[in-house]
Amino acid sequence: MKIVTYNVNGLRQRVSQFGSLRKLLDSFDADIICFQETKLRRQELKSDLVMADGYESFFSCTRTSDKGRTGYSGVATFCRVKSAFSSTEVALPVAAEEGFTGLLETSGSKIMEGLEDFSKDELLKIDSEGRCVITDHGHFILFNVYGPRADSEDTVRIQFKLQFFHVLQERWEFLLCQGRRIFVVGDLNIAPAAIDRCDAGPDFAKNEFRIWFRSMLVESGGSFFDVFRSKHPERREAYTCWPSNTGAEQFNYGTRIDHILCAGPCLNQKHDLQSHNFVTCHVNECDILIDYKRWKPGNAPSYRWKGGMSTRLEGSDHAPVYMCLGEVPEIPQHSTPSLASRYLPIIHGVQQTLASVLMKREVAKQGKSCKFSGSLPAESDSTGDTEDCSENVDRSLNNYCDSGILQGVYCSSSNQESEGEFTKTIENCRDSANVASHSTITQGSSKHISPFPVDRARKKAKKSQVGQLSLKSFFHKRSNVSHDDYSCSVHELHGANSSVCSCNQDEKKGKRFLDKERNNVALLEWRRIQQLMETSIPLCKGHKEPCVARVVKKPGPTFGRRFFVCARAEGPASNPEANCGYFKWAFSKSKQK
């Protein structure tokens, strides 16, 4: 069995990168795939992001409405199975739970055993950011966790992170006391030791979260194995995350914060053997999938990072970590738990039923039958067609004019009155038994044209085809026709239209000229600013190269202030090709709030 954990930094982006969810999942060739930071809200869980053939998925999305936290975090566990029902596969869980407190709706809204010392409000706040999915696979319970991030100066988030892991640890200890095996996988946002960080200082190990992490490990008397360090105790520069805006990935200047932890008894019964534990008996391999790094080892060096925003690398800023297990027996027959995405109403509701498809086809057929033909019969059979198409008169007006029914009639839409009378006449046509042979239309001058049969209408339309205007002519550009062929009324109308068109053309030309002038002025001003910036940009001390300008985005006394830094990618100080660390404030003052 192969288990993979991966901070995707947006599931939608990774699916787009690989072409489909199925291709993304198949690329790992794993039985259980755990994603963190999916960045999906519950209403965004569509089938193309959560459903893939051969996989069952379990999601947890953020439920908080706090500013900056909506559509944030989120975790998902995908299990590759041959059958979703009556299966004996270990990869298909026998039970699943969203969150770890038991208070979320999908978990029954009951506080889990071992967490009774915490208030309901505390637990709901901790579990509202979509940071955990639990799946029970019989032989072990798998926690897919996305640990909170907290800056050193953000006391609120530091307190949240401390309480988050404290409650989580209480849940783990309760399960271990029941004799269960536990796997914890995911981005915990904690680098446990100095070997796991590129720029670890002398006080690195004194951080309270690193102290807590190490206290849970077997080496410190705890119950958990850090599986990667158990297999590679001395490996350095084994990082899983790199800053996304400094190009640090080019020089492998990162940190190891994505982990696989395991605790509990071995599957074998020979507990009297020395050094007999789950890792040594069942974990065949554990490593980092460097093929998923944005910066591949074979890429040509490009030392100038140019500020990050102009240099985009495809992929997540994390690398996946995997673990291969051996000698894991099958479990009793079971089916997919109710938390699976296949049972979500938001997914099930968007699937089309056979009835809906047939209904759409029937509506399409009715729409086609309601199109006006080029000519209507003079017999009373046309009444039924007219009644069916009464709702489409306005849309099919052009077809009427082309058919010759309205071509011989003087149509005018120059004022509201004539439009109203025209509409009334069309409504009268709907109730008529023989529309083609007795159609009348009222002009703007309130004069009525005598009704005439269809044959006479066609002949008259042919004779006056050049001299009369059709309704369609008002919506299409007219071709040049000799004015001698038009009647007086047409001359007046055409002259009015021509004068309006000429005025509109003059206005459009003037507007285009002004827009062009503004664009030219803006372009010249931008070039002047660029030249000024180029002459004022300092050179870094280490490489004598132009720096890049950045702006302070962190709230504080320097918020909004510009500064210059070395343009090269971040890397170790011992590497002369990496960022030299040059820094200089720009002369612009910080914004006053």
C-alpha cells in the first residue's frame, strides 16, 4: 500500500495543470492520496474536482466567515478502490469523519470522547477552518491534517495554533489508549529540528511548536515515529516547501514541514522482539517526490528572479511525501462511508437524469417547429402554427419580412406610438383565423391599409421591392441604391436616417480620436516613469546588478513603503550565485492612514 500527502496550494490549479483530476491522481500511483490547502468552498465542490473513476473522496471545507478565511485551507482524501461496495480493500475506509471534534454536521454533532474538557464553542472554532479529515481503514486510522500557520507577531493565530494541536493531541491519545494505530499525514507547518530548515538560527529549537512536536516523538518518550527521519536520520537539505515569491526553490532553500507520523502497535504478534515496531516491520520506503517540484534539477539556471511576480513556476510550492507499506492484510467486507463525495447533494444534484435530457430535446423540437417559414399557406391551416408561435413573434419578425408578408407594408419604428400600435396589430394577428390573407398593420399616421390576399401581396411586394423599406432594413447596413427609385416618404425617412448616421459617425470618430490621444499621453507618461525608475534603481552590492522594488504589505509603521532588494533567487549565504541580501529603503514615505 502506498500513501501520499501533498499540499496542492489550490486543487483547481493542480487539476488544470494535469488536465483532469483523474490524471493528477493517477500520476502518484498510490492507494491513498491526501491533499491539503484545496482552497475550495463547499459550494465549489463540483464533480470535475471531487469525482474520478476508481477513486472515492472525502472533503472538509472551511466553514468560518472570518475575513481572509473564506475559501481558505481545506483538505481532501482520495482512496483508490476497485469497488465502492462490498469491498475488502484496506484503501476503502470503513468510516470517515469531517474534522476531529465530532461537532460538524456530518459527524453527528456530538463531542468526541476524550475532548469533554473543552467547551463546545472552543471546539467549533478550532474545527471550522476545514483542516482535518479522518478515515478509518480498519488496521489504522488516518488523519489528513493541514496545520495552521502563525507569524511570530500574530498572537491571535499563535493561540489558535496552540489550541488546535492541543485538542488534536487529546484525540490521538484517546485512540491510542484504545489500542488503535494512528497515521498522521499532511502539512503541519512545523519544522521539528534545525536539520529540517535551511536558515535555522541558534534559537531555532526553542520555538514552542517545535518543542511540542519533538515531545510527541519516540526519541523524546512519545508515541509517534517521524517516518521520514526514521528512514533517513542524517539526510540534509531534504525539504518539502519553498517560499513562492523569492525563487528559493532554485537553490533548494526551503524547509520540511510536510510529515508522515505513525503510532501504535505492530500488525505482527511477535512483540517480544527487540526494536519491533510498525516502522521497521511494515514501512518499506518513505521519501520526497522531487519530480513534483516546480524547479526541476535539469532546468537551466536563471539567477535573476526579477521580483517573483514576473517569474512564475507551474505547480505547488510544496513537494509530496509518500510512504509504502508492506504486509497489510485485507479487512472484512464493507462499503463506502456516507461522508464520501458521491453522496453529497451538491454533487448528486448537478447530475442529469434521463427525464431531464428528454425534456430538453422536446423543448428543442418545439422551438424548431415555432420558426416562421418563408411563406404561409392561405388556407385556415396556418391558424394553428400562428397560435403556437405567438410567443416568438418578436424574435421571428425578420423572417416575416423576408417571407413577403410584411415586405409590401410601410414599417416605421421611429416613435413610441407606432410601436404600440404595431404590437396591437400583431396581437390581433394571433387571434385571426387566416393571418396570411387578412393581415393589417397600422402606420404612425394612423392610416389603415386595406387587406388583400397573399398572392396580391406577393405581386405587390415584388413590384415595390426596391421602393419600399422592410423592417429588417432598419437593423442592417443598407447598400447604395439610387434615390430616384424611392418614394417621397422614403426619401424623407432615409434622409433623416442618413443625417443621424452621419452625426453618429462624426461622434464615434471624435471619440476614437480623443481615446487615441489619451492613450498616447498615458504611454508617454509611463515611459517617462520607467526611465526615471531605471535611473533611480540602485545596484546590489554583491553582484552589481539592478535591484527590484517591493512594497511592505505587512501592517505596521512601514506599511506601504517601497524598498529595493537583490533581484536574484534566495539561497544559502555560502553560494555566491544566490541572493546577496542587499536591502535599501526607497525615498518614498510610507502611506499615512
